[in-house]
Amino acid sequence: MISVKNLCKQFGSFKAVDNLSFEVRPGDIVGFLGPNGAGKSTTMKMLTGFLPPSSGEIRIFDQDILQSAKQIQRRLGYLPEGAPAYGDMTPLQFLNFIADVRGLKGEQKKQRLAKVIDMVELRSMLDRPIENLSKGFKRRVGLAQAILHDPQVLILDEPTDGLDPNQKHQVRELIQNLSKDKIVIISTHILEEVTSVCNRAMIIAGGKMLFDASPDDLQRRSRYYKAISLHFTQMTDISGLAELPGVEDMEIEKHSGRVVLFPERQQDIMPVVSAYIRDRGLQVDRLYEEQGRLDDVFRQMTAEVSE
Amino acid sequence: MVGTLFRREFASYFATPVAYVFILIFLMLGGVFSFYIGNFYERGQADLLPFFNFHPWLYLFLVPAMAMRSWSEERKSGTIELIMTLPVTIWQVMLGKFLAAWMVLGLALILTFPLWLTVNYLGNPDNGIILAAYLGSWLMAGAFLAIGMCMSALTKSQVVAFILAVVVCFLFVLSGSGIVLDAFKGWMSPMMLDTLASFSFLTHFESMAKGVIALNDVGYFLIAIGIWLYGGFLAVEQKKAE
């Protein structure tokens, strides 16, 4: 369990992290969201004991990070931003080194190495110097390093940054397949990642916490949540749609001709809309309920802070 | 733990050409200096004094070149974040780095053995003296190295680290030389002058090069190593985030 209270980090006159408080329990996969420079990486650096907080408290497994950093770090895996690794080593040498530092020995070391190398599919690249590897493989080396000792807390700073869609998918699967009693914190600015991997989303901007709930809740914040999108086969008079009970607003997207109906207070307006269409015999070739647009919510929330 | 870190660092000197280049240049320059400038043959004495006399000047440029990447590289590539969040302390990393580089320096010294063979073939040198000089040279190299690593911990740029290290090392070498001491003679009390000279690597190395292993000389170099490594430790701790 991680508990953070009133965490602040000041660099000169710049407040990178401003009074963050939150708790993370085993089983939580937390997505740290925020624009660049929001304080995500700084927060992670403090969680891993790399940077000392300017004020506030971080406790992991009921130990203070300042007093017992080394004990905590034993149970913690960390992928720093950009997945740094010693370029002159090969992945095999590097992972061996990490295993030694982590105190893995003998048979256990062999097993963990083999397992992790398979998990990140690194076997074909084991004997090339890391500096010659592609970005995707470098990232995998970083991930392998972080999960090598099967840590209870895993902190990944932009694990999918710079990967192609297939690699992103792999990394997400890997995170989902970690056992269920772990704490995982990943930072990202890819919103779909949060809905597909995390069960909790935190939005940070300007060092402050703006939102902390499930990704579904985040979607619910969207104007588009439960909105109905439809497209008519022919031009018809649709002004009546906007008058339907429960419909707050109607928008027509000019270039696509798509009509979006926004509900009042997130009501279910599908029945009235479909009844209306049926009664009038309107020709519709597309009709669906929107999930809520995350980037919309994200932009709206973070814009308020930067202003 | 220091052993694991030491092995990684030591291997990395040989994975990159750093160690090979260093050893090669050291051997070449060492030879050139002792034979051409040091008049190894013409002196007609069976000792390695001309060889050892040039060591401070050789180390002055070669050791900072070797030490410059130790911390700068970690900060530049971001691996410092990795290593500092592993369950190892800064001191363990520092010692691992220092010992690895010091061993490479020791290896370079050992590889000068043909010179020792030559002098033994040509005459009857006092091998005890030579051994003491080797030890002294290695200790002095360690002090140069500790300075270089401290400077490397101060900056992300290897070039800046190199220049800083050369300047600081130069001061420590020079403070015992005639030029500096003469310059200060006019207005410094003899005691201050002695203190200044006693900080010099040259003063402490010269007696060891002549075969005298005094506790204060050995102690001086060990303390210098300790102090500069501590300086490096502080620099790493303070500046790791930048």
C-alpha cells in the first residue's frame, strides 16, 4: 500500500508538485495522466526514492521513503522515463547485473531471467549491445529490468512511449497479466491506455490532482457520455429530435453530416430517439451510443489549470 | 554489492575502448618519456627513476580522461535514476566505480613490466625501491582518479568534467613545484609555504619514487582519495536530479 500526504516538490521558484495526496491499494493499476510538465515524472521520482520531497510524506508498506528508501526499493520495480540502460552492455549482461544487485541467486535467478526474457520477448536480441537496439527493444529491456524481481510495486514512467501499435499492445497485455495483488502505477499521455489497462485514473496538471476515480467515471464526465450519434441516409427535417424529452442539445457536424444528441443529466435517451425515428419512418444508416470522449474531458480539465 | 558494481564498471571499461586506449597510450608515453626525455640509458643508473618521475604529468591528462565519464555519463543517459532506485547506496556505487578504474590504472602499471625486466637485465637495481615506486605511483593515480570522479559528479558534460579535473589536478601537482613555491616565497611564512608544499602530490610522490614508503605519504594519498570521493558523494546526492 502506498500513502501520499500533502506531497510537494519545489525546484527553485517552480512548484513541480503541489500538495498531492492519495492512497493506492494492492490490485490498483493507476494511470497517471497529465500534459507534459504536469509533475507526473517528478511524482514518480519521489515515489521511488530518487528525489526527496520538499515537504509532505510518502509511505510505502508503512515505511517512510526518506528513512527506509533501500528497504522499499527492494520491493519496487521502476522504469524511468526513456528507459535508460547501460548502452555498452548486452541485454543479457544488463539483466544479469540487475539480478545480482537485486540479490537473485542460482536457480531462482535463472528462472526469473528466463521468464522475464520470454515475457518481454527479448530472446532474439540478448547478445547485441543495448545502444544498438531499436527503441522498442530498449523499452523492453527497461521493462524486463523493472519486473525482474517480481516486485510488489511497479512504477512505469511512459512505458509505451515511442512504441508502435503492436508493441504498445504487448506492453499493455504484459501489465494486465501481472498478478492481481500488485500495485502498478503507469504514467502516460495516451488516454486509451488508461481505459484499456487501468482501473483508476489520476489526472495531474500544474502539479495538482484534478481527478482521481475510475476511467469509467472519467468517461462519464464527458459531454459525449451517453450521447447518441446518428447519420441519416437522406436529408430530412430533424428539428424535432432536439425537442425530445431528455435531449439537451443537438449538434450537426458539417463535414460528415453526423448528428449528435446530448442528453440531459446523462439520461438514457436511446428509447425516445429510436421511437421517434421509427414513428416518422426516418432512414438511418448509423445509430449508436457514444462512450464519452476522454480527450475532450482531458483537454477541458487541464485547460482550466494552465490558464 | 560493491563487488557486483565493480565487475560491471570494470567490464564496461573493456566493452568500450577506454581501457585499451588508456593502457596503450600510457605505455607508449611512459616509454617515450623515460627513454627520450628522461635519458634512461645515458644516466647509466640501474633504476626506474626517469620512468616514475614523469608519472604525475602523465596522470595529469590521462586519469581525468578516464574518470570523466564515470558520473557524467550516468547523468546524461539517465541511468543514474536507475542505479539510485536500486537497493544500493551512493557509496557502494562510488566505490565500485573508483575501484574499477583504479584497477585499470593498476593494470596499466603492471603492463610496464618490460621496463623493469630491462633494467634488471642491464644492471642490478634495488627491486624494493622499484616496488615502492610502483605502489606510490598507483596511490597517486588513485588520488588523481578521485579528483576526476568528483569533477565528473559535478556536471553532465564529460568535457567540462575533464577540464575541471585537469585544472584541479594541475594545482595539486604544481603546488609543490619550484615555480609556485618561489612565487609565494616573498610574502608567505615558511610554515605556510611548507603547508602548501605538503598538499602537493609531487612532494609525497617523490620520496616514494625513491623507495621511501613513509606512513605520512601513504596516508596522505589515502586521505586525499577519501576526501575527494566524499566530495563526489555530496555532488551526486545534491545534483542527481538536474
